[in-house]
Amino acid sequence: MDIDEIQRYVSLGRNKAVCVDLKVINHNPVMVRSVTIYKDNIVWIRIRSYGYDEGGQNFKKQYDTLTNLVIELEEYLDTPIAEWHNSTKSGYYPGNPLQDDSKQTLADTIRRIPEGYINSKESL
């Protein structure tokens, strides 16, 4: 993925958004974290029960530039933009969480969210 692909999805895509990270957090109950970029340099980090599209914890932040957004998300995801996976395009959803050996609690996941995100009950 690159900045041009993000710009295309947030300006021309059906939902004006692109999900750049979607992964299982092996926790009881099993949780999935998604990181989605929207137009106007807005990012939503959502933590939800595996298999559900609603509920859970939602964190939102607006960045002054797309470049600053990418820099902070590269650090947060510990992955360069070139290795981000466009789940919006592929329709990818993580496999069976019981087969994932990574152990990360919900509290650990929330603690790692960068500064400035607001825990939001707002939905899109």
C-alpha cells in the first residue's frame, strides 16, 4: 500500500475509507482490532468481538496531514506503509482466533493506541 492508494480509497471509494489493519487479539472474549482511514485524515481504531461489526471500543483521531497520519500509524502498527494490507479491497477477515498464538489483552491493546485518540460512542 502507499499514500496514493489511501488517497484513492478515501476520495473515490464507496465508503470513503480504507481498512489498513485487521487482526485478532487473542483475549477472552476474543477480539478483533481494525484500523481504518477515512477522508479528512480521520482514523478509527475499533476493537470488537470476533465476528461482530457493532459494539466494542471505538477510538477516533483526526490528523492535520495524511503524511503525519501515516508516520504515526507506521509506528503504532510497527509496520511500514508498504506492508499494510488493504482489507477493504481484499475483503480479508482474520481466521479462527483459537489458532492465533499471540496473546494480547484488551487493556494492552487500548494502552498502545497513540495519544490524541478519543474513546467515542459515535458511529459512522
